[in-house]
Amino acid sequence: MFDALLGFVRAHYRSEGVIALHEPLFAGQERTYVNQAIDSTFVSSVGVFVDRFEQDMAAYTGSPRAVAMVNGTAALHVALRLAGVGQGDLVITQPLTFVATCNAIAYCGAEPVFVDVDRHTLGLSPAALADWLDEHALLDHDGVCRSKDGLRPIRACLPMHTFGHPADLDGLLAVCQRWHLLLVEDAAESLGSLYKGRHTGTLGTLGTLSFNGNKIITTGGGGMVLAGAELGQRAKHLSTTAKTAHPYEYVHDELGYNYRLPNLNAALGCAQLEMLEPMIAAKRELALRYAQVLQGSLQFVHEPEGCRSNYWLNAVVCEDRAQRDALLSESHLQGVMTRPIWTLMSELPMYAACRRGPLTQAAYLEDRVVNLPSSVRAEDLA
Ligand SMILES: *Cc1c(COP(=O)(O)O)cnc(C)c1O
């Protein structure tokens, strides 16, 4: 049933062993830069590679400021704090995401509200967002968006660009503007993906990236906040223990975090970022080949119109849950690592009681989406 697909994967990766879902590739200056960091003795919280990584990422994405963090979850936590999210607030997000998106909301003492995704983008649906707000929200006398139930402030909307495919950002921005909500983008999976020519993570008020080992580029562990100059400065302050500038005194002017990315990790990041565009080209080539192999069988997830996806993880939508299970078990039997999409956040015990709209598309996709091996090999790079 899946012979053509699994045969293609095995031939493509030219391997008799287990084929991973996603492996990092170190084909550039990684060893050189990491060794330079070691030789400098600056491996920890200060060093030239942190500044360079931030500047290179700002230049690459077109974001005025990029601030490095220890991981993507920490970046989300800081971004939400800067969006004003605090105790008792609500943040609207999608149920179809990795748990970090919701955990960061909870770390702020806030609660996620789950709104459905669009079937073609796999990201938060502007129509579902507008519907939920029309039914459940109001703007108070000060222009603050609140839930009708309990008058809880709704501070922000947090879409996620699933597997690298940009969500409908124009649609989401229009609804957010109408309801005075800040848009924060979880762009952990979509570094290098473009929405109408602009980098995901730079269209909202704040955006976040992840450089975990399974992402398109890695620093071992790491993340970043993308923001304007002022919020970027605030992100730097909060993530470096909120220490005030002074040659030797220790004064901290608010509750901060030790979220700064070590220089050793940033060295790896500088080298990986140099390889990002060739990586994306190779990933897009692989996606094209998957789409060809799957023609007439499984439905391949294509980039949305007007977008350039980084195709971080290739995905198919099976006909039903039974076919999904058959694909998962057959591929694992043949040593090809495939993965189902996440269990919906709205079903996890810590978020089971959260507010939600109808989640029809999310449930449809939860039953059917499977990720395919998506690593880039050294020989794929042009
Ligand atoms: C990877 C990821 C994150 C951040 O993960 P870290 O492991 O903390 O870097 C956040 N959101 C999504 C959707 C992710 O895929």
C-alpha cells in the first residue's frame, strides 16, 4: 500500500539502517567556530558569537532586533511577558501545536484559549478567531479585549507556523487589530519561511524561533525573540537577569530570567545560519519529490499560496485514522521513522478545562497527519 513512498525514502537516503525523521547537518564552519569559542575561553554567558548570531539573524530575517535565548520555550515566555501577558489573562492559540506554545502561556500565569486551524495552512484560522471573539469577547471602556465570561483580559493571539507553513497572517492581523490584540508568532518551526515575501516571526509585534536539535538549524539548544528595537532591548534585559548597566555593582531592577544563550551554542548557530538558505533549497527539492511520488495516493501538504515554506517537516494527510495507523506501523516496521501530528493541546490534562471554540479541522488533522523523514544530507547541498 505504501511501497512507492517507503521505497522512495529508502532509495533517497541510500541507507539500509533506520531512517530518522529529522537529523541535524553540520556541513559548514561549525567545528571552526566552536573551536574558536573554546580557544577564546568565552564559552558561557558573554562572548562575540552571541552578538554576531543576533546581528546575523536580524539581518537575515529583516527584524530590527533578534535576541538569543537558551531555548524556544524561554523565547516564548519572554515574548509573552513583553506582550503584557500576566496572571489571570487569556491568550488565544491553536490546539494543533507542540506543547511549548501552551506551556509558555501557563508560565505567565495565563490560560490558553483554543481556536481552530485552517485545513490548508495547518495554522490558526482567522475566520475561527473572528467567530470566537464575536461570540465570547467584548471591548471594555478602555479598549481592552475581555472575555464576556469573567471579564478576563485577552492580551494576545499566538499562532504557530506548523511544520514551516506560514499561517494566514494578513487575516489574523486584521482580526487582531479589530480586537486590540497583540499578535505574537511562534515561528519555532518556520525559520526562513516567507509570507508574501516577509519572514515569519517578523509580521507580528513579537516572534520567536527555536534552534533545538530537531529544527531546521540548531545550536544544540537555543531560541530567539524577534522584535522592534524597543521590545528587543526589553527582551535582552529580561533574559539577562534584568541587571542594570554598571561596571561592577549588581543591581537588578525587576524580576528577570537567566535565559541568555551561551557563547558556545551561539558559535554553532553562526555556522548553521550560514547554511540555512542551501538547507531550505534542499528541503524544497525533497518536498517536490515527495509530492511527485505521492501523486494519486496520499495527500501531500503543500505550502500555502503566496508563501515560501521552509518545508521543515514534510507531511501527508491520510484518508482516515485507520490509514494513518497503517502508514505509521508499516513504516516503523520497515525502519522508516514517521510520526503522527501532536495530540491536541485541548486534550492534555493541564489544558483540558481551558476555553475553546469548535475544533473540527484540528480534530480532522489530528486523526490524519503523518510526518515523513525530512533530513537534508550533505550531498543535497548545492
Ligand atoms: C520546537 C518548538 C518550540 C520551542 O522548543 P524548544 O525545544 O524550547 O526550543 C516551540 N514551539 C513549537 C511549535 C516548536 O515546534
